[in-house]
Amino acid sequence: MNERGEHRPATTTDAGIPVASQEHSLTVGPDGPILLQDFYLIEQMANFNRERIPERQPHAKGGGAFGVLEVTNDVTAHTKAAVFAPGTKTDLVIRFSTVAGERGSPDTWRDPRGFAVKLYTSEGNLDIVGNNTPIFFIRDPIKFQNFIRSQKRLAANNLRDPDMQWDFWTLSPESAHQVTYLMGDRGIPRSWRHMNGYSSHTYMWINAAGDRFWVKYHFKTDQGVDFLTQADADRIAGEDADYHQRDLYEAIERGDLPSWSLKMQIMPFDEAKTYRFNPFDLTKIWPHGDYPLIDVGTLTLNRNVTDYHAEMEQAAFQPNNMVPGTGLSPDKMLLARGFSYADAHRARLGVNYQQIPVNRPKAAVRSYSKDGAMRIDNVTDPVYYPNSFEGAPAADAGTYAEQAVWAADGEMVRAAYTLHAEDDDFGQARTLLTEVMDDAARGRLVDTVSGLLAGLRRDEVLQRALEYWRNIDKAVGDRIEAAALERRRS
């Protein structure tokens, strides 16, 4: 019986020792000083001081759930990966997020949404790390850190600042495609359930014969794409900052399980050399008329997390987690992320972060990694290679030959991508604006952009932003200018 007269299991310390009281500290008499030997009080205070871990640099605010990917179609002509064999069901965890906001920021800010999937395959973890947009703002990773800083906060007043956002975007014209997408209806999804997910990057698939293909992953929402207006998003931000998190959790709890259809764009390996757009440029899409979507299967979320910190805040996704039959591509942003994501997890969670249950692969781990902070799994000798111990693991170049490769040569240079026939910074943005969006959607975009530009303080940034939109489409740019200037006058 506890101190309130209730019959409940005894609380214990983290070492399993029963606790005498959770109501009163140990003191010298009822009014005396607290004693240092109150080990439970000390443990509680010390643990509380250390509960928070560093939040992610981008993608700090987010949530997700567990689920399964079921492959319903045959894509073995393009990949030998066991996870994509017909009929295969693979457990997974998914995390949705906003990019720029901190962990406590509202879910409904206008921002791209992260769409990260970890598949616990029989051959190790496969991570597909993307967004709800098929493109990104930049194509070279040397600009990434500065891009994120431009979307965060000023050093002087710690406020987000539209001038520095538009300053960066307009000085980086390759951002036009993504900015057009962001300022359109899909810039604020109605919920995580009502948005698509994209690998954005180009990846490689390899089949059993060793044939290589360039691929893009598309997760198409089965709930239908839907969005919030800017006015609704602003209102909800003040009413419920966790609106998207709450929506997903409650939908799964009531049995309304969200799903996405996994589809692929697949390009034969050699076609990349002469394709009209650089297929590895993260600011470009492959038009579906060139490479139609191919059905693969269905991703369904069926279980909420039970401990947000353990199963979501500590979830670590990294595009260098690839299984046989998959690989990276010459996409410069992807190659850099192959290092940076894993390194971020080592800094934030510790070097042994892949032993945390949410990140632990279901396939057997036989590595030569050892020690480090928070090591959980015991290592066994030998702890080095090469060695002469019978049964010790060794690389299997026969079964798992490195096939996700491509040829490259040339002088060491710092240079932009080689332009393909139709490469430019504004063309695909113009197509999105004038051919994909209808008149009503363009009107909402003009209203959104003009409202943001009207708030700019620096005239040179405003003029550059207006020219940026005229470069995308002169008619729309002129409408934005007229609306922005009218708002500034009023």
C-alpha cells in the first residue's frame, strides 16, 4: 500500500530499488534541511536536468508512427533488394517534420515537410530521406548550412526575418522551383496524412543481373492531397501549435490508418548522360511524360509511438543506409548528406545511436565497431580485421559485391554541374506556375507572396524578389509587384 493508501506496484529507482516516498523529501525533522543521502530525490533532480537532448538542427519539430510497407507489384527487373520483392511486408517507422522551426514551433508554418522512412529490412535498414516536395532549394551542399541559417533567426534579436530569407533565395536563383512550390497550395498541407512524400534525390537500383537504373521514390497519399489556406494556417498556429501531430495520432488511435502508394520513376543508366535535364540536380524533376510512375506497393501506418522521446526524438534517419540492390547517385547534395546525417546523429545521440531500439536493425549486426559512450551490445573478440579467428565476420565480395557505382574522371575543380540541353533555373518553376497550377491556385500564390514581400524592410531585397518572380513568369511577377506595393501603401 502506498503513502496515499492505494494498492499499486511500488515505484523504484532506475536501479530497481523500491522507493519509500514520492511525496516528501528526506529532511532533519519536518522543518529541517534536506539530506544529501536522499538518493531518490537526487536521482530525480539529476535526471530531470538531463532529460533534453539537443534538438535537430533542421527538422527539429516533427512526429510520426510505425507501420508496414507491402510490395504488391513486381519490380525485380530493376532491383534485387529483398525489401522490394513481390509480396514482401516490411516494418517501418516514419517521421514527418517542418524544416526551419524549432522543436516548439507551430506545425502550420509555411515550410517544406520532411518525409523520412526507415525500413527494417531482412538485409539491414534502408532509409529513404526526403520531403513533401520533389525538389529542393539548392543543388550544392556547400550552400546548405548558409541556407538553413537564412531560414532560422537573426543573431542580434533572435527573430526570424523575411529579409534574410528572400535575400538568400534571390541570390540563389536555383531556388526558384522550390520557392514556387512552397508559395503554392502545397506549402501548408492540411495534415501529414494529406501530403505526398518524395525521395527528391535520385538514387540507384541494381537488379540480380547487375543492371543499374536511376530511380526516384514517390509516396502518393491515398487520403488525397489537401492544403490549408494561409489564413487558416495562421489561425491554427495560435490555437493548436501541434495540429498535425495531434491529427496523425488521433487518426491512428481511432483506426483511420493513413496510407501512401509507393511509386517509382526509373531511368535506364545510360540515359542520364543525354537526358534534357541533369537528372542528379536536386532542383529539377523528371517530367512524368518522360518517366511515368511505376507502382510498387502500399505504405500503411498502423501504430502510434508509446514513448515520443525514445521512439521519435531519438529516431535517426540517414540516406547512407542502403541495402544490396540500392545505392546513391552523383547528386552532390545526396552524397554530402550520406556523411552529414549520420554525423549529426553521432553528435546529437552518441556514437552508438544505432543500438537505440527505434534505430536497431532487425537483421543481424556483425560489425567491428566497439566501445564509445552508451555502448549497449557486448562485443566479442576479435575486435579487429584481418584476423585468423574461425567464424569471425569478413566482407563477402561474392554475394554483396559493390555494384552501386558509376564512372567519373576529370580534373579536381570547384564548378557547377554541366548543363544539359534544357537546364536553367526558372524553366521548371515557370511550368509549375503556369501549367500545373490553375488560375485560382496562382491567385492564392500571388496573395501569399505579395503579403510576404510587403513586409520586407530592405528595398534592394524587395526589388530583387520582384525581379526573381518576373524571371519565373512576367505576368505573375507583375501581379505580385502590384499587390505588394498596394499592401505597402495601405
